[in-house]
Amino acid sequence: MLQMLRAKLGQTMRLAVCLGLFVVMAMVMFFITSDIPMRQLYQLQTTWSADEFAAIIRNWQDYGILQSFESHFVLDFFYPLAYGAVLLALLGKALNTAHAPRKANLVLLMPLAAIAADWVENICHLAFLNDPALVRTGWFYLGPLAANIKWWMINLSLIAALYYFVKKIMVILSARWQKKP
């Protein structure tokens, strides 16, 4: 399955299409959430403090922007598919470019983990909005755990793609240096 993902998505045109769809979806998401301070949105996702989470939600209620957060969930279950496709295509392209062995395909699991973690995070946030008492239970910690896993998997995916591209560049440069008298 991973080899198929690498072969299908690791093509330049598919990467471009995935990137284009992602940019369009990101612009729509930004428009929907434009009144929410991005720093607070990131804090809400990643905080391990139930008090901080509840305070951010209260703040958004007081300023009338909680509706924007609630509205973004319509697209936020599709958004992980968009960035996941970009990450898979980018990694596939990097792996193909570097002629990486099949075992390297395991890095393709990172975007898939990010997608799954984002969905868990979204479900948690919707549950917390529908029943604020859940924030005061052990279930609260599932939200930031999922969000932090999502961010780690996204960042590690980008680092892995960069690694394989740099590895290919080093092979090319090494071959050129060896040819010079």
C-alpha cells in the first residue's frame, strides 16, 4: 500500500494538484477563522490546561467569535485530507527523487497519522463545545494529545521530505566534484 501511495502521489503533477487544492482550502479556512487570533487557536489546540482551554472559549464567546470556530468544523474534517495529500505527495516525490529504498516508505505513515490525529482533535473539540463539562474530565487530555501528535507528524513529514531532497542534492554534487580534475 505504501509503495502504491509513493508511486501514485510522488509525481510532480500530482504534487502540484494537491498543493493547489490545499492552498484553496487553506484560504477558505483562513477566511472562516479570520476573526480568531491564530495564536489563541494554536493555544486552544495544544494546551494541556483545562482552565486555559475554558478561558479561551469564554473569551471567544465574550467577543462573539466562537461562532467562527464552530463554523470552521464543516471544512476542518476535509482539511486534514488536503494537507495530508500534500505531505504524502511531497514525501513520495522526495523518496522517488532520492531513489530511497522501499523501507523508507514508512515515512508515509506520518501524514496518515497526522490526518487521524486531526480528526480525533476535531471530535474532541466538538464534544467539548457541546458538553463543556467534559473539559473537566480525563477525556480533555485526548484533545491536546491528538493536536500535538498532529503537529509533530506534520513537522516530521516536512523534515523527512527535506532530508531526502538534500540527500539527492548531495549525491549530485558529489558526482560533480568527483568529475572535476
